[in-house]
Amino acid sequence: MGLSIGIVGLPNVGKSTLFNALSGASVLAANYPFATKDPNVGVVPVPDDRVEKLAALYKPKKTTHAALQFVDIAGLVRGASKGEGLGNQFLANIREVDAVAHVLRCFSDPDVVHVDGTIDPLRDKEVVDTELQLKDLESLEKKRERRLKDAKAPGKPGEEAKADLAVYDKVRAALEAGRPARSVPLGEEEEPRARELFLLTAKPVLYVANVDESQLAALDSDPLVAKVRALARAEGARMVAICSKVEAEIQQLPEAERGEYLATVGLSEPGLNRLVREGFALLGLQSFFTGGEDECRAWVIRKGTRAPQAAGAIHSDFERGFIKAEVIRWDELLRHGSEAAAKSRGAMRVEGKDYVVQDGDVMHFLFNV
């Protein structure tokens, strides 16, 4: 689907180390601000054991997981909205992503300088939020001035402009009060008008508490992690605690040695798995599956997608010539042991154009072009 999550935060909070772990890339992770100048992009598989279980059933030549795109964006500093540091570049890069993974430093390390001298994830969060809100206010005011002129027009054009302005004013009030655009409750008719503003603070956010290895054993009681958890809860946002340094080390190990290493640091699975799954959910995404002797694959769609549009995720011809879909739940298919057995027992159903695809559906599309 081409959806992406931008990894953002102040300099030296561990963004590039996290990106290295996510993508397996060797992105520069240096102990000084702006080591990352240009955004680095990595496509990361979404951990999903359902794919492996279905692959064991189909025994395909190829197995393909769903994937997410992560973008490592240069660190932001105070004054970025006015161009300080790499502010203009940072803001342009973040505008291009669909959601934000906001990395907050919760570890102490005398060898890794903090731009503000002390460790305080809430203060760091406020610095980034303030700069984004200031930029949004600047952008909003320009659009508002244009719509004020349009509102003087007679008839429908003027009424549309007035409706836009009513939404703009709601959003402006929130930004001026220090709240992000995504916090503004909007009606069904108002949401499209707000989306047209393309505001930075309207993007959904996942908070990433970046900790040290020594903190992993007591994440539930760690005071800095607790601050980030409370922040996320207050905003209705998602949150995950992770040690970027440990995750990067895991990626350097052979697969056979990773389980033992995870056990030594008190993890049942890599923190990256949780991060990617949370990012997937943050974007409102889900997977359906197709299987056969050539490939077993997870396809990415938005929640609420109907069958023809899901078919279009595979190929536009499938959507254009959609007739019907054969559907079975992944776990039900495993229980029957094969598609043939599922069909013979009436477990595979036929759905039409109005069917809303569910997470975990295994599907075959019938089409005619």
C-alpha cells in the first residue's frame, strides 16, 4: 500500500539505532546531532505467525509477509519551525509520512550527549510537539486567509468556504492551546475538511520509550517508562518500550542464537515485533491471505475494505472484473487441514461485492476482464 511511519524525535534519542535494527541497514548512528541528514527508508516485514502456519499447510515455493515502510528522519531541535538546525528538512520529511513513531529517550548514558543536558522524555516530547504545532499554525493561517476571501462569494462556493473556516477555527483553537490537531473531535462532515489541511500534528502517533538494557527487567516499574505510558494513555495513543541497542544486537546474530540471547535479556520476543505490530495497528491496517503451491502471502488492506478493493490489492484487473470471493478463516482452514476438505464440509463460503474483509481471511478471487 506504500504506507510509511516516520521515526522522529530529538537528536541522540536512538532513532537511527532503532532504524538500523528495524531495517537491518547500516545507517550512521553517531554521537552528535544531525548524524542523519537525509531520510533513510527501510521496508520491514510484519511479524505474523499465521503466515508461517499457512505456509506449512500449502508448502509453497515462496512465503511473503506483509510489510511496513519506516523512514528515519533527522533529529529536530528547538526553533525547527523557524528553520533552526535541519528544521525545514525535518518538517518536509515528516509531512510525507502517514504516521509517526516518536522516540523518547528514557536511558542515561554519559557517552551519548543529550541536546538539553538531562533526560526527561516529557520535556523532549513537548519540544517536538511545540515545533510541529507552530508550523501547523503557520500553515493553517495561510489557508485560512485564502478561505476568508472565498467566504465572501455568493452561493455554494461561499457556503463551502464558511464550513471550512468553522473547522479551521476549531483546529486553530487547539493548536493555540498547545494541543495537536488530532485531539480535535470532528464530525463526519468535518473530517474531510480537516484532512485537506495536511497538518503535521494530525498524524497518528506511536510513542517509543527507548530504554537501556538494564531497564528491560523492570519496565513495569521504571519511572521514566511510566511517564511515557501515562502520556500515551492520556492521549489515547499507542506506546511501546524498547531497547534500540539490544534490538540492533539481536539483528546481528544468526537466527539460531537469537532465542538464547532474548532469554538472557528477559524478552520473549524481539521488541521490534511489538513495535511493527503496533505501527500496523496505528495505521488501521489488517491482513488477508492467499495461498497455493507458488506462494503463500499476506496482503495489506485498511480495516473496513470490501472484497473488490481487497482483490485490487493483488491486481487492478481483479478489482475491475470482480465476480465473487471464496473465503475461509485462517484458523478454520488449518483445522480442516486443506482447502479441499474445507470445501467438502461446506466451510468455505462465497462472498460478493459488499463483503467487508476481516483480518485473517484466506481468500480466492474469481474475476472476469
